[in-house]
Amino acid sequence: MNAGDSAQGFALVAFTAIVTVTLMLCVVSGPDSENLEEFYTGYARFSPLRNGLAIAGDYISAATVLGTGGVVALAGYDGIVLAVATSLSLALLMAVLAEPLRGSGRFTLGDVLARGTPERSVRLATAAVTLVALLPLMLVQLASCGDLVAFVLGFDDSVARTVCIVALGLLMMGYAAMGGMQGTASVQILKMIVLIVSGLAVSALVLRRFDYDVGTLLRAAADRSLAPGLYLRPGLQFGTGSYPRLDMIGTTVTLVLGAACLPHITMRLYGARSAPQVRRAMAWAVSLVAVSVLIVVVCAVGAAALLGGRAIRAVDPQGDSAFLLAARAAVEPGPGLAGNLLLTGVTTALFLTLLASVAGMILACAGTLAHDVFAPRTSAAPPPRQEIRIARAAALGVGCAAVALAVPVQHRNLHALSMLSMSVGASVIAPALLYSLLWRRFDRTGLLWTLVGGTASVLICFPATSLVSGTPQAALPGVDVNWLPLATTGAITVPLGFALGWLGSVLPRRHDRVPEPAGRAPAVAGARIES
Amino acid sequence: MVWRAARASRYTDTEEGREALRRDACRGPRRAAALVTGGIFAVFLLLSAFAPGAMTAPLPGGGVPAGVMAGLLHPPFTVAVLWWYERTAGRREREVAR
């Protein structure tokens, strides 16, 4: 048996072990069939460190490890800016929104935004926004799963990749439906431990190849990159459009505002018992994310330094395999037993990253469908057992839809889908949460304008960007509907989302100036939180 | 401190009042943490976009470009600021509770 077969054998054993262990974790730590808290938040049982691990696990998805890692490996400086923005986003969530979010909602984003207003339109709009924000990100994870398994097991057959996506999609639906938030939290904790331990080991091996000198590592990466003179300067990723500065600022701000506001992250905060507990958990989460981001940067730059940009691009045009390639290159010349174990650890970490992330997103979507859309129709207050049953059915429905959509997009540029999710997060969810938790005058009209207008603006503008069409690297290279001279929509839709919420709340209307009776709750969630 | 004592005398009678006092106590460090981490990143981003020359100047010693070093140092700096916030807010809450 040669080295390649041995590594594939290890990987196959690891995949099987992960599937078994994680399914067992979900079953063992899954929720009681009548406990909605356990199913939707699963927070109260864990210590702050474990909650921090679970939040970080939800936050670090394939978009970070593979997508941002690829941009760092191929574009250097601009990728580092995006990686730092990813780390900052969760930090700002902790400093600005974590405490107000605690206790402001029960289970879903709809609970937070619709608090105090009985109108169903708010819940329906919030459910739609949750689906629009998370479905693209789920497709990224599922399509990456097919790529990862194909790459590790060494096959390049389209049918086999599709079978992988379908099988793994079924597995993720199982996690979400059986384990609920509590079960997936256990998987997230396992994932973060494996990711950080194996990532630190690979980073140390990479740095050892350059005598632990970051300067030498960076110079080697620049020398072997596709654009040696530009690798350590701003502009390699964003410099190709008509407005490079606007692209850089817009994309980064989108990531800072959008990444941490996505519903599967905020959902973890609702169930915290006290403010000190949520602060401690978030401090752990931010620390773990910062370590993960630095690991991704070191490994991606290491891949560029050890293999060169051309070799990375030959495996994947977006460089998504940089993390794995760095691990393989770091254990050269011969992997041996220890090397094979490390490679298995890295593939296990990536596999867990993909599996657990999708499970959390499926759960957030299923939760909003069950809690905000279907549950109120079945009766005035459906019993918990019935609502959990609806949520489990919704998880299966969302999962099937995600798998069906992931199959046709698996060979496309997946960065466009990641950015679409982040754009919805930054242009719709971030303004809605910030206004509703921190601004007393924000009312139902402002909220609906933000939710509906912000989402519509993203859905109209995003297909017109150069990330979707009009360039060879676009998601649809054969199509050209690129009428917007920007890479992402953040520069337009983020200010628009905030402006719509503000305008909707301050513009005078005929019927809404009736004074509220004394003691009535403010129309929107957080008015009582921060005055 | 005078205004804080005045608020304390008004609000300690009710649960909402005590919650408001607790929030007051944490508000300063919370805003400071958000402004410092977000503000420094905003400067880093604006310099990267509008003054790339300043960010590519090599630092003395290893010759690492200033912008790359700033980017690599930002996550650990953020972590330090947020742990400071966590500790300070907890201490102030305990003071208010007493």
C-alpha cells in the first residue's frame, strides 16, 4: 500500500468514525421531546466555555476555513483583511448586541423582532429573511462537502460527488431533526476542538519550515504567488473592478456586519441565563474564532509559500483547498504514521466543520418555519411536542431543498453564494436587530421596510454584480448581466437597509400617531433594553 | 458618581430599576470595547483602501509589511479588549449589586 492509499484509508476510517460518533452524540445529548428550550436553544445546560465552543463552532463554517483561506492563499493582503473582518464581526456582536439579545427573544429571530407586535406579517417576513440568508450558505457547505470528500478520497467523478452531497445532506438533516440545538452544540464543540488542535499542529509545522520567521514565510508566499509584487499589497482581490476601493470597503463592511448577525449565530444567545454568562461565553467564542482565523491565515499563506499559487489554483480555481494542501505540504517529504494521523485530523476537522455548520443552519431555518410560520396556524398555542414535530418535519423539508439546490451549483464559484448570505445579514438583519434593540422610535413600519425593502434590494442588485456574471471567475461565467460595476452589493444595500428602517419609522403616517395606553409594551423588541 | 448614586436611590426598589442600574454599569466598558476594536479596524481598512503605500512599508526587523502585521495583530488585540470588557463589566455589576 503506497502513501496515497494509506492516507485515503485513514480518511475513510475517520469519516466513518465521525459519522458514528456524531450521530451518537446527537442521540445521547438530544432534547427531551417536550422541551422547546432544549430543542431550539440548548444553551442552559452548558458552561460558558462549552457555550463559547458551540457559538464559535456555529460561526466558523466552510466559508471561513475554505473560502477565506482560499482568498488568503491566492490574494494575500486582501484575504487577510477579510479574515480579520470575520474575527471582528463576532467581537462586535459581543460588544454591541449580545447582552440586549439575551432575553429579548425566546427561540427565533422572529421572536426578537416581533416582540410586542402581534402582527403575523412581521413573523412571516422574518422567516422569509432567515431562509434567504441561510439557504445560500447551506449550499456552499453542501457543495464543499462533495468537493472535500472527492479530494480526500481521490475521485473526480461528478456522479460520485452528487451521491456524497445527497448522503451527507441526509446525515445533516438527521443531526438537526434528532439532536436539536442541544445535539448540534455537542457536535460543534467536538468540531472546534479537532479544528483548533489539528490547525495549530499544521501551523507549527508550516512555521517550522521557515524557521518560525513570519517575514520569511510571507516573502516565500509572495515570491511563489501568481503576482509576486502585489501579494502583500492591497488590491489583488478587489483591484480588478471599476471601483476597487468601494469594492474593498463594501465587501469588508458586509462581512463585519453580516457574518455574526446570521440567525443560526444569534439563536445561540437567546437562552443564556444571565448577562455575565453570555459575556463569558462570547469572550470564549471570540477568542476561539481569533485563534481559528490566525490558523487559517498561517495555513493558507503556508500553502502559497510551499506549493505556489499556480499549484493551488490547479486544484481549485478559488483556492478552497489551501488548508488541506498546506497540511499535506507541511508533512512532506513522507507523511509516516504521525503525518497520516495529522492529515486525518485535518480532514476530520474540515468534515466536521461542514457537517455541523449545515446542521445549525438547517435548525435555524426549521425553527423559524415551525415557530414563526406553521405553529401559530395549528392552534393558538400548540403543545411543545407538536411544535417539535413540526420543526423536525421542517428540518427535513429545508434539508431536502438545500440538497436539491446544492447539486446543480456544486461546480460553480461558491463565493457568490457566501457573499449573498452575508449581504442579507448586513443589509437586512443587522439594521433590523440594531434598530429594534437599541432605538426606541423604531416601529413596525420601519421594521417591515427594512426586512422587505432590504431583502428586495439585495435580491435585485446581487445578480448584477461581477461576482455573479460578466467575468471568467464569476459564478455564471457564460452569462453577462453585470450592470452594476461592483463586486458585491454592500456599498449600496447596507446604507439602504439602514435608511429604510429609519425612514419607515420617522416618516409621518395618518393612523399611527394615536398615543399608546400607559403601560403598553413598545412596538418592537429592544426598546426596553437600551433607552 | 453623584448621578449614579441618584439613579441608585431611584431605581433599587424594583427589579426593572436594578436591571437598569446593571446596564448602566456595563454600558461604559461595552461602548469602549466596541469603539476601540471597530475603530482600529476602520482605520486599518481606510488606510488599506486609500493609503496602500503606508500599509506596505516594511517594518524594521523582519521586514513584514506594516499592514500585514497590523492585520495579524488585530485578532489578538480584539481578544484582549473583550476579556478586559468581560472582567470590567462583571466587576462593576458586582459593585452595583453591593
